[in-house]
Amino acid sequence: MPREVVGQTEAVNRFVRHATLRQLQLLEAIVRLGSFTRAAEEMFLTQPTVSMQIKKLTETVGMPLFLHVGRNVEPTDAGREVYDTCKGILRSLGDLEIKLADLKGLKSGRFRLGVITTAKYFAPELLGGFCEVFPGIDVSLKVTNRTRIIERMAANDDDLYIFGEPTHAGLDVEATYLAPNPLVILARKDHPLVGQSGISLERLAEERFILREPGSGIRDAIARRFTERGIRPNVRMELGSNEAIKHAIIAGLGISALSLHTLTLDGGAGRLAMLDVEGFPIERAWYLVHPKGRDLSTIAKTFLAYAVDREGEIRAKLAHTDAQLRACRST
Ligand code: PGA
């Protein structure tokens, strides 16, 4: 049977002659991030390059694509129409890559994993082991906070994601339990509260608290715990990384809440101790997540099964770190 002719209208010809896939990618990033500057950063381009490409796309479309609102931009009605169409095109290209990779089987292909900051202490090990089994696969790992990971998932940037509370933000996802991710209160080993049992949240609120940046899942979990009890922590500073927080605690700048995973490599090198605070650890978990209705590639499915099988190893590491920190508390 003859195949339907698609893609030969005048409008399609105009786009094919004048627009580029790169311009569509840029438009998608600008709409998603609300800013030319952030889109330029994300795509490793200069802002003038981004502006020039969008100017060309505007000429092809024949209508303005963006309105400036303060320091941000918003798409016009025409911009939104182009955005919806280009999302479809980009998604189809992504799906094509998955299908081609599937045709090649697991011998080669690409696997992109996006994880929240606490999973970076285990994800490289997972990927390393996976690559030993499937050496032809190229892997990439993106580590960032919860809000950015959810944004990446909305933009289809990675094949699979690791984060917690996958259904919390009303996300329509498929989630597979991976491992525990307990949140504990840490202080410097010589802090006066070390060794005390059943410390109340009220007492904890008298201490200077170091908090993660807005957008962090840890920050939200801590804020919720305090708010539930109508208590405000005494926030001394905000820091954008778990490592920086560990250093700040050791430097005597305050106490903080961190995932036990952040200590699995060095156990705080003996300079941090876990406080025995009521309601802690907050028992959370990591999940392997992907948007519902989006087919996983064979590689992603295989990785998922491989990761789930490693739960025991992850638990064993946590138990070891937990024991180390408890030993600190009692000495
Ligand atoms: P975060 O998430 O990096 O967004 O704080 C970490 C976690 O929830 O364990």
C-alpha cells in the first residue's frame, strides 16, 4: 500500500529551509527555564548566540515568540504553539534513539541517569558495576537537587531518575523502591548535645542550624518536621551542597540534617556525630522513577533490574555508617 505523503506542505518546507533543530531545542529550554540566560548556561552557549538563533526562528515563524516580563521571558501565544510542537519533535527524536538502541540490543547505546544529591554517594558505584557487565554502553550521570531532577524529568533529559517521595508533587510516574535514605541530625563530635538521649525538637531549635538551598528535598523534609510541631529552626546559613554542610559543621558553624548516605565514604572521618533527636532519623527512601506512559529502553529496564538487585549492598553500607556514628555518640 502506498504510504501517506507527509511533510511537503509550504509551511513545512519553510521550516525545513530556515529553522534548525538546535533553535527548537533552545526555544524549549527558554520556555522551560523562563530565561535566555539560564537556557544559554544549560546549553553551554553565549547569550548573544541564543538571542541570534531565537531572532532567526522568530523570522521564520513571522510572529514574536517571547514577551519580556521583568528579568524573565514568557512565550507569546505563537511561542507556546511552537513550543508544544517542538516538544513533540524532540520527544520523537528521543524515542527514535531508544528504538534504535533497542534494535542494537545491549551491545551499545546510551544510558542517562539523573539523581538527587544524596544518591551521588552510591550511583557511580551502581553505574560502574553495570558498565562492567555491559562495557559497550555509554553512561552519564547528572546529580542535582530534587526540584531540578523533577524539571529534568519533565524535559525528558534522562532515561531514569533516582529521588524520594515520587508521588508527592502530584507527579504521574512509575516508581520502583530502591533503598532506604534516612535523614539524621549531625553535629561536631565535641558538641554538648552529643551523647544526650531523646533531645527535643524545641531544644534543637535553640542551636544554629545549617540548611540546604531552596529546591532541596532534604530542606523540605526538615521544614515539614519543624512546621508540624509549630517550631522554627534557628537557621544560621544556607548552603548548596551536602559536602559544604559537612565542612561547615566541622568548622563549628552549626548543626544540620543530612542523609546517612552522605557519610558512607568517610563516616565523617570521626569528626561528626549523630544526635539522638525525637522524631529522627526521618525514614525516607530512594525510588527509581520515570514518567508514566514513557517506554523504557532495554538498557534502562536492564539497569533498573540491576539496581534493584543491589538493595542489600546499599543497606549494608548504611548499617556500617550508622554503627560508626553511633560509636562516636557513645565515646
Ligand atoms: P536534595 O535531595 O538533593 O534535593 O536535598 C536529597 C534527598 O532528598 O535525599
